[in-house]
Amino acid sequence: MTVTREEIMSALAGVGLPGGGDLVSRDLIRALVVDGGTVRFVIEAESPEAARALGPVQAAAEAAVRRLAGVAAVQVVMTAHGPAAKAQAPGGAPPALKIGQHPTPQQGGPQKVSGIDRIIAVASGKGGVGKSTVSSNLAVALARQGRRVGLLDADIYGPSQPRMMGVSKRPASPDGKIIEPLQAHGVTMMSIGLMLKEDEAVIWRGPMIMGALQQLLGQVAWGKLDVLIIDLPPGTGDIQLSLAQRTQLTGALVVSTPQDVALLDARKALDMFNKLKVPVLGLIENMSTFCCPNCGHETQIFGHGGVKAEAAKLGLPFLGELPLALSVREAGDAGTPIAATDAPEAEAYARLARGLIAGGMA
């Protein structure tokens, strides 16, 4: 008999916290996965200091779940929602971190990022096809499957992940070099949007853009990750070229709507990755169908099946269809990706995440 999520959450609701409440009422449980007799979940504390204080709670949670019928093994990971407070410099203020500088030379071609097993670039040929929405929801869906996930917003000119992931705190840099990433919905994330004022434009030439990307990859304390999702800007520009030339990528996912105009530009993105010798892991059809929330009528606003047909034509994997849904947009604007919820629309992203894991890509 397989244990259910409800039984697990009920057991965890019986694990009290030092300041009152329990793990469930305080909403600290993330990425709960039941895999046969193995149960995996994350306890997300409010800060590293709080995480250290919750050591006994982690042990109690593991013991409570292990006692349930049908549970053979329990894996619990403790994470913190934000970076620890760092000691300030003698003058009273932390060292200043300068983002946006000319890149430093690199020898030997594309290199691995320390501690990260796989890096997946999410790309599109044009803007407006929902690439950033797919990136954030895929990252959260992978985390809910028990993966250690990072999300890098590399859309330097139009960073949107801070809003979609619900984070606004400026990342800390204790020494003016290392950047402490933020945590949201079980995902370690970083965006240049967190380093700037919300309405401040990035007006940089190519070398500064390339230098900023180098900093976001190399100076961020990503820690140990199973997969890093990189949300690329649309098109085929400096960021894509620099990333492919400097970083060992597991591969790229190309997002497009089914309409012909979007597919024209998607083909250019595919051609770019082919020329840069970056494997294309598959194509995703976003905004595939729209279901009216009032009457339930399904409409194919941008057509349907165009991306699947293109994938078949090129001999590339087709990874699935994602709906155009009001709830997905509202969730992103509110800072909680739909994949972090149990809404019906979350299943499409969960299915995509499971497919990538099963294929060894994440």
C-alpha cells in the first residue's frame, strides 16, 4: 500500500515549531514527492539562522513520516528562503558590488559551472511566446519533483523572473565579489533585475552584457544543483552567443506558439543552436489552446499543432503542449508560479518536468 500525500501532510502537521504552529500551518513544506515507498520533501525556513534552529524539527519530521505504513525511506532537505546576514565591513557598510563590466578572458572553450550537474537554456526566436513563464514554472515543477534547481534570469534587458518568482530583496555580497542568490518556491534564483531599481533600464553595449552574464554564472554562490534553468532573452544575440561559447550546456529548450509567424523565428533559434553545437533537447508548444473559464469552450487562438509538426519535420523531440490560461498569468503576476500550486493547470508543467527527468535531461 502506497502512502498518500494527505497522510504525509497530516503527519507533518503534528510536528510543532519552536515559535508555535507546525510545519504545515506555517507553510514550510516544499517539493513533496512520493516515489513508491520513498518520500522526499524540502523544509524551507525563513533564513539560514532559522534553518539551523530547526535541526531537531527536521529529525522529528523524518521520524513522523517514517512511522507511516508503506514508507520505506525518507529524504528531507532543509533550505533557507534568504541568505544569511553577513558581517559588515569596518566602515559599517558591506562592500559594493559592481554588475556590468567587460568580460575576463577565458581559455579552453566552454567550461562547466562548479557544483551544477546540468544546465538547460530556455530560448525563443521572438518575444511574447511565454518563454519566461515556461522557465519559472519548469524550475518550480522540477523542484517539486525533488530536484535541486537553480533559475538564472539571463534576459538582461527585460528581467521578469523577480516578479514571477515573488522575490524583490537585493542579493547580498559579503566581499564585493561573491553574490548570494535568493530562494523562492524551493528554487535557488538570481536575476540582474534584483540588482537594479524596478523601473531602471539597462542601457549597455555588448561587452558589458557579456561581462554581466559571466558574473551571474561565475560569481553567484549556486551551491550544489541538479539542474540550472537559464531564461534567455528572445532572439539570437550576444547573450546566447556568449553563453554557448563560454559555458558547457546540457542543451536548449525552444519555446514557440503554434502560429506561423512565431515558428519562423523559432527556426532561426534552432539554426543558431545548431551552428553553436548546442544540443536541442526539444520543442515546447506554449499557448496551445485556450479554455474559456466561463463556459468551458476550447479555442485555438494561435492555431494548434504547428510546433509538433515542426519538431517532426526536423527530427527533434516534441516535449508537449502548454495551455493559455488566465490562472497562469495571474499566478505569475502574483509571484507564485502556477506550478507551485495544486491547480489543474500545474499538471502540464509537472508532466514536462517528469519527462525531462525520465530522459536524463534534468
